Amino acid sequence: MAKNTSSKHAEALRTVLSNAPLGSKSQQAKDHALSVTLRVLLSIKASQIDEAVQSLNPELIDVLMKYVYRGFEIPSEGSSGHLLLWHEKAYNVGGVGCIIRVLSDSKRA
């Protein structure tokens, strides 16, 4: 059962990252996508983060990192520590290049 839940969370993560409105001019669309993505990220247990990150392609790792940085901008109770775990796991897969691409990209999450 845990595996089933884990795969559903990974699928939800891939879905929200694949549909990120990065090129959108609508701040409302971006804010809504951020809210949904943060809900998905925070619902995935720390023990399942590695598996979820491993299921992402390099482009989605970059999008994930964009949302992690956006999440740092608007911390909520307990979110920063969890987002730090996501940052670590995404960095382990995407490397320094992932961070550089996110920080230099004008298309914000």
C-alpha cells in the first residue's frame, strides 16, 4: 500500500511540474500553481522524496528547483525544513547546473 501511495505522489508531482505555467504572464495562474505544487511537495514524506526525485527527467528537476526556491520565499510552518530536503535531493540529481539554470532563468515559477 505504501508503494501505491508513493507512486501516486510521484505521479502528482510529475503532473504539477509538467504543467507549470512558466511562460505565463498571469500572476494568478503562477500563484495557484505554486500553491498546488507546494501542497504536493509537502504531502510527500521525507522517506519518499528520493524516489520521487529519481522519477523526474532533467527538465522537471529544474522546474522542481524553481518551486523549491519560490517556496523559500513564502515559508509556512514546517515548510522550510521539508523544502530543504527537496533542495538537497534535487541538487543530488541535477547538480550545480540545476541551481545555476534556475537562478539565471527569467521564467519564474
